[in-house]
Amino acid sequence: MMIVPAVVALAVLPLVVLRGRTLINYYATALTICGFAWFVDRRGFTLDPQLEFIALAVIHVAMLALFLARGRNVRFSAGRAMVIGAIVYALAIPAMSVHPPNGDEKHYLLV
């Protein structure tokens, strides 16, 4: 299961680059999105749980990129970008390696 490490990573990623009010606004927005997702899930609209989680994680990463680009209190450097990349790839590589490629998915091959 990759859900628990992904949730931890999504909670830690903003701490690497965001500070102060921008960090508070990010977590408030993330909590709102999670609350909305929970509300939609409880209304009876169900999909595959793994698909729902992946969609929510993509929304959170896109939201982090938006706050990183537009935030006022952001500390960004090459070292911080390396830490973000290491966290993301530490989760992405095992998730992509679950299904071995059979030759039809050339773009999924890990180099």
C-alpha cells in the first residue's frame, strides 16, 4: 500500500518550500479539498478507491505548484528542489514498478 507514504509525503512537501502565511493558506486549501472529496464520496458517487486517491494526490501536487509559483513567502533553491524531487521519485518509482512492462508500454520503462 502506497497510500500512507503518499499522505505523509503530501504533508511534508509544503514544509520544504513554503513559510508563514503561505503555508497556512496551503494547508487550509488542502483541508478544504479533502473535505470536499469526503463529502462527494459520502454522497454515493463512488469510483475505484485507488483512482480517487490518485486524482486527489495529483490535485494536491498541482496545488503545491500553484502556491510555489504564486506564494509570497516561498523559500526555494536548487537544494530544496532536489529534496522535493527525491521525495516524489521515492514514491513514484515503486508505484510504477508494480506492474512489469510487457513491451506495449514503451513510455513507462524506467531507465
